Amino acid sequence: ADLVMTDEPVMPFMNSPLTTEGRQQAGMVARRLQETKFDLGLASDLVRAWDTAQAIVQLNPSLQGVEECRLLRERNAGVFDGDKVVGMSQWAVEEAIEDRELLTWRIPEGESVVDLRNRAREFLELVQSKALALEAEHPTILVATHYVWMHEFYRILAEQCPALGASVGKKPRTPNTGVDQYTLTTEAGQGGQ
């Protein structure tokens, strides 16, 4: 199948639509989440996550829509997009490196692991500020994004929980479509930080 790319001239992202199986799985996730009360919805603007979010919105009466969030885009695989063997080889090398902050090498026309981690951290700050602005005591936020993004987000969260230590491990491989659930607590520190 031909890759569909965004129209950005400098660093386009792969933006291929959901497959038939992906659409079916998005419907299954929507049915699973139809009774969940969401206070906010955020979704990657890339069509696969966006269409998944729209399927959830259609069946969930608490969601009037979702906000587009480019921070949630999948990692840009640049020249590796569409080359599964090279992409998986790169992934295997990166998975062998324990200190993720060392992974600064950028895939040509794409992103490094550190680039992705920085976007995920920026998103964490954004979602925290949005959650604090909501009038719900314990807001529930739908986030529709992509696997590699979620994998790195999981690692970032695990690094913030030193009490869990090595017991957290790596995020289990999810199928084509999956649901992760996290409960995040914010505490005000010195200077309101």
C-alpha cells in the first residue's frame, strides 16, 4: 500500500488511514468506553488516532468532541516509514539502550527518541494544566494517540515513580488498537510548581 503523508514541506508525518481491521477495532474500543464519563478528549491529528477518537465520541454521550493535539503524533520515522525491516531493526537497537536520553540520533527526515520524549513531556505538562483548569474533582481525560508514542510515555511515567523501580519494566506490546489507563496525581511543590 502507498504511504499517505502529511503535507508539511520539511518533515512530513506518515498519515495513512485506518485499515478495515483498525476501523473494526476502533468500534470495539468505542463500545468498551461508551459508559466512561470523560471530562475532556485530546487526540493526535494524524488520521488513525483522530478517526479512533471520533468513533469513541460517536458512542460516548459525555464527549462533545476532542481537541486536536499535535504533541500526540506518532514518532516520525522519516526515511524508515514503510520499511518494516529497517524500522524494526532501529527499534531493536533503541530498545537495548537503557538510558533513553542517549538516543539523540535522528532518523533522516524524522525524529530521535529524545525528540519523541520531549513531545511526550510537553504533552504531560499540557494535560496537567488542562486537568487543573477543569471543574471536575478527578477529571477523566481521553487521549487518542499511537503505539510508539504510548510506549515512550509509559517509560517517562515509570521513571517518575522511583518507588516502583525496575518492577515496572517495559510496556507490554499492545495489539493494533489498545487501551491504557493511568491515574495521575498532581501535587503543588515549592513556588506552586
